[in-house]
Amino acid sequence: MISSASPTGLRSKILWSVVGWLVVLVFFFPVLWMWLEGFKTEPQAASSPPTIFFVPTLEEFQQVLSGDFPPFFINSAIASIGSTLLVLILGLPAAYALAIRPVKRTQDVLFFFISTRFLPFAASLVPLYLLARDLKLLDNIFALVLIYTTINLPLGVWLLRSFLLEIPNDLFEAARVDGAGFRHEILRIVVPLIAPGLAATSLICLIFSWNEFFYAVNFTSSVAATAPIFLVGFISGRGLFYAKLAAAATLASLPVLLAGWIAQKQLIRGLTMGAVK
């Protein structure tokens, strides 16, 4: 016998679905409006009340791409991808040691890692700036790679450790009986089993690095400036700039949005790996 859902349960399900879509719309609407503004002309973008119906144009996108945007975009890509790779290279062995081969002070080490995130960025600005100045790394993309790595490494270690805790120790013991070393365990056991977790960690670190503004604006001027610095250059008290700013912001946000869309399945699996014991 097949029982049909009660009217009360069906109404509740529909209500929660509507609420969910409304919440998504509230969070997504600013992004959608930014995209629409990029396809308007400057007078249309600055009009009050806002122009709802308009003929789309690519004029602002062409102006942004024909200007200085590509070097800023490349700098952001180098800093974000480089720092993310370093986080994975340094964080995976550290997470392996803390999860698979813990020692007496493991919890203290974990607290030390996460406590570095408590430090305000402004408090570390002066010492880092002096260090970069003495090492001739001001306005150098390599400095941003190192800074972004130090910012994201504690988070990367914590995330990777939570994923590694899901791997049964029996797998490592069996591999050691067969004579597997550390390199074999990492490449043949850890990486395939926590691939979704690696994807989630990489995407989170990539987003944080791509959107970082505070250190970029203080450590770069022209040669190593990133996309967020380029966007600020459009804000002016003279003339209209809304459409051009929206077009540049759309182009700057596309890589992160595309990466998240492509890796969405791996991201969801990775973020839910440690949710259920």
C-alpha cells in the first residue's frame, strides 16, 4: 500500500522551498545586478531610478580589456594559484603528521596553528612591510605568494587534518606491512582518498587569496598589483564609472565563480567528509 503525503506536510515542504529560494535570491541578487550593470552604458548605470529595460552592450567590457586589466588579472592568478599550491604542499604533510601520527602535544600544535588566524592583519603589517623592504620584495608578486601562503596555511592544515581523520588506520598499517614509505602513503593512499577534500581546501584558499585586498594595497604599487587594486582605481568623484566598474568586477569574479561551478561536486563532498563520523 502506497501512502500519499499529507496536505500539511506538502504545504510545509513547499513553504520551506520558497523560503530557501528567497534566501538564495537575496544573496545572489547583488551579483546579478553587478552583471547587469556591466552590460549598460554609463548614463544607464547611473540613472535614478535604475534602468530595468535596456539594450545590452559590450562597450564597457571592451574598454576594460583594452586597458591595463590583463596584467592585474595575471598577478592575481599567479599569487592565488602559487599560494594555494604551497598550502597543499606544506599543509598535507603537516596534516598527515597531526592526524595519522599524533604526538603528545598535538592539540597544542593545532591551537597554535589556528591562533595565528586570531591576529589582526593590521598588527602584522609593519613587521612584514619592514621585512619585505629589507629583502627587496616590495611590489614583488613573490611577496604576495608568501603572505597568502602564511594566511591560508593554518586553515589548510585544519581542513586537511579533518579529512585525513576519516581514513581508517588499517589502510596505513597494511601499507607499512607491505613496505610502503611516507611518499607512497601520501601519493597512493592519502591523495586518492581525500581528493574531494583537497579540492575543497584548494578552492577555499584560492577564493581567500583572490579576494585579498589589505596586503595587496600595502605591498604593491604597479608591477605586482592584483585585480582588487585595479577595481579600486575606477572609483572616482569625477565622471561616471559605475558601468565600467561593474564590467571590471564581473571579469575579476569570473575565475572564482567558474572554479566553484566546475568543482562544485568535489567541493560539496569535501566539505561534508568530516560532518558524519
